[in-house]
Amino acid sequence: MSKARYVTGLRAVEQLLSQPAAEITRLYAEYQTANPRVESIIAQANSRGIEIQAANRARLQQISGETRHQGVVAEIRRSQILDEGALRSLVEKKLTDGDGQPLLLLVLDGIQDPHNLGACLRTADAAGVDAVIVPRHGAASLGPTVSKVAAGAAETMAFASVANIGKVLAWLVEYGVTAVGTSDAADGTIFDCDLVRPLALVMGREHSGLRKNVARRCDELVSLPMRGAVSSLNVSVATGICLYEAVRQRQRTD
């Protein structure tokens, strides 16, 4: 069953209102505001027939659990998070009835920071990723902070939460999907890797990277060239580089 969730922040709510498929059930907005962006959001919600409730800042914080709500909170109803069975169905459908673009999955092996998860979702949506896959336990999941950073992508991106990432990678390989993981120790770089084929890009958690059992399930491990003094990039930045290298390669074959 779908559950109500809350999205906070001007940009995130503006993005939601720009998406016809986003199911916004109610908008809470700060009353007596002089902010023209809040007024514009209220006008857009009115035009879509969305229920609007005035609230003070303390009430907005109580509803959303966020102190930095910027005067607006949208109550939404999104599709249920995909389980492994639903993910398998999505993959099978894409592989057999695809739109001409090869399957592209983003597997996040235990990202802890909801800001990083939100940034990865936003980039995944922009890059045309078919689904984002995360472990059910020991990792960040959807919530107000993720939704705010994702700027609308958390409400539209197919999002799967699974018990065992390694098991999912195993059956993806059986379907002919190549699992490419990132590792600082890899010899080849992401720019040397064929990313045009049906692909699951596997990114590790902050600081520690891929778990050993997940790395073993990957068909290939690749690195990002580091030319300066720092040894690694933020996981959301690295994810963006890898996904857009896939976009670049796939555009060349269109």
C-alpha cells in the first residue's frame, strides 16, 4: 500500500509541481509570506486542484521533521518501493520490450548519507537510469532529506530495496547484464570500459567503498583517474561521472 511522504524546500516542491505524474495530495504553505516563489507554488497548486493548508513555521517543521523547509511542505503519495520480485519484473520487461536504449541500473552498496543518496537519485534521473537499487538494511533510504536533495527524482525514479545486493547481481548476470563496480584498486578506468551493453553500475559506500562480497559479484572493476593530491571523490560526484560516461558512449551509438 502507498504511504504519504513529505517533500520540503522550494526547488523540490517546484520540481514536483512540474511533473504531471507526481501525486501531490496536499500542500502546506507558510501564511503571510512575502516570498514570491512560495506564492507561485501556491498558485500552481491551486491550478491543479491540490488541497492547500496554511501553516506557521513551527507547524511545517512538525509535519515534515525538517527545520529547513523554506516555507513549503508537499504531502505526496508515491508508488511502493520495489521489492526484489518487482525489480526482476522491471528488468525482464526492459530487456524484452525496451525503448531502444540498453538497460541501465544504478546499484548503491550501502550509502549512508541521505544527502549523497538524494544527489545520486537526481543524477540517475537525469542520466536515464531505469532503476536505483539499495540494500534494505544498513543504508540510507527515502525520506524528507533525500527528497529535498533529489529535487523531485525521489518521487519518480524506480527505487528498489533488496535484502542482498550480491544475490541481485548474480541473477542480473544470468540475464546478460554486466555488473561494473568501482574500486580505487582497479587497473582499468571507467573511460576504458564498454558501458553501452545492458549495465548495472555498482558504487560503494562512503569511505570504505564496495564490500568484498559485492565486488566479487562484479564482472569488471574500474577506477576514476585521480591526478591531484586527493585519493578519492565524493560518491555522488563519482556516480555522476560514471553515469554520464555511459550517456556519452550510448549517444555515440544512437
